[in-house]
Amino acid sequence: MAKKIPVGAAIAHAYGFSFGQYWHLLKRTWPLMLAVTAINVWIGPQMAGFAQGLASHDYSGMTVPGFVIALAYLVMLLLSVMWFTGIYQIALGRPEADRHVLYFSLGKPMWRLIGAFALMILSLFGILLAYVIAVAIILYGFRLGFSAAHISDNALKGIAVFDLTLAFLIGCCGLLLCALRFGFLLFAVTLAEDRIGLFRSWTLSHGNFWRMFWILLAVTLPLIILETLAFYWLGLFAHIQAGMSQADMQAAQQAASAAAFAKMHRYWYVVYPGGMILSLWVYAVTAGAQSFSYRALTQDSV
């Protein structure tokens, strides 16, 4: 019988770890946090210029070549993964996390996490592609069968709409199931067992889909609410009026994005530090939930 993750205990541990260990995590990883913030502050004006260029077709606001911005994003991504890795190492109680006063490591754990995430994305893409091909073949076969039965074109269109809607809903549910089964324990397994644990995560999470779903919802719902409020404050949602053409809606969204980037740049001293403080908490609550769930499922086997 598959072991079960205790939902309430996992959620309590996640919030307890994120709030109880926040200061400790900040002391250990603040240089990474500061570096990511600094790159964000530097990139902000360039992104504002790019957004304004999309709206006005004038890219003179961009004073730095695109490849430099791309390189800065790459560096920021690596620093963010390192930061994320350090928090997970601390949550799992790994000895690597306590080797130095400040966490900074380009070692194997970080690259394993990158490899695990890339393998999961490729696996999900492969599953989705196979599903789309299978649905296309099945629906084509049904269409040939209905045509042979001399069903009217209007009836065929109605059947096609129903079939496509049903296939879309089934595909979304299946993709969510695969993403949770592969991804919920992936980083904890990969770091705790010193290997890319994609399939180990799948087998370990057997019988725990809904438990993982409720845990994930409980730890991400505050972030979703805060991000939605932040997007409204920035004005990132364009005001779309009835009867607007596709071009007008696109122009309105581009103008809203340009205004949002400009506002972010104007209030950088609030937006970027606040975003990093929130990011640390999000990483901590996620690591706390997943590390607890991993231990609950493996305490008698590892």
C-alpha cells in the first residue's frame, strides 16, 4: 500500500519553516538575493524601453544591445537557481548547506536541479505531443466513420466541437496529473538522493495526487493573491472594451505593459526589494512543503 503524505502536517511544516527559518535563510543567502536584485534593477529600464518600443515601434529607449540583456538574464537565472538550491539544501538538512557561513556553490546539486527540470519539461512536452497526435488520429478516424454514415456537415461540426472540447479538458487534467507526479517531489528527491530523480519522483508520489494538489494550492494561494494585487497596482491588465479589434487589443496590452515597466522603474526601491523578500519566502515555503513530503514518504526506506 502506498504511503500517504499528511496534508495538514505538510502545510504546517511549510509555513513553520518559511517563517521560522526566514532570518536564517536570509543570513545564508543574502549575497545571492542582492545580486539578483541588482541585475533586476539594471535590466528594468531596458525592459521598459523594449515595452515602449513594442507600443510605438521606436526602440531608441533601449541603450544596451539585446545580447547583453540576454546574458544578464542568464546570469540572473543561474544565481536564482543557486539561491533556490541553497534553500532546498537547508530545508533537507544537507551537510553542503552548512559548509560555509554564506551559501555560494556552483557544484553538482545546482546542475542536477537544472538537468532535472529540463528533463521534466522535455518529458511533459513529449507526453503532450504524443497525446495531440493520438487525438488527431482518433478524431480523423471518427470523422471518416461519420462521413461514411452520411451525417450532415452541421452535425459533423457540432460533434467536432464537442470532441475537441472533451479532448482539451482531458488533456489539461492529464498534463496536470503528470506535472504534479513528476514535479512535486522532483527537487527534493534530486538533492536528497544525489541523482536526477524524475522517475523516482513519479513512483514515490503514487497515490498522493490530491494530497500534493491541496498542499501546493495551500502554499501558492497567498502568492497568487499578492501577484494579482501587484499586477493591478502596476496596471498590467489592459482595459479592453467591447468591439475592439485584435490590433487595438494588442496595442492596448502593449501600452499597458510599457506603463507597468515604467512604474516598476519609478518605484524600483519598493518593487525589486519587495519582490526578492517575497521570492525568498516563496522558495522557503515550497522547499518546506516538498522536503517534509519527501521525508514522510521515505522515512522507512532511506
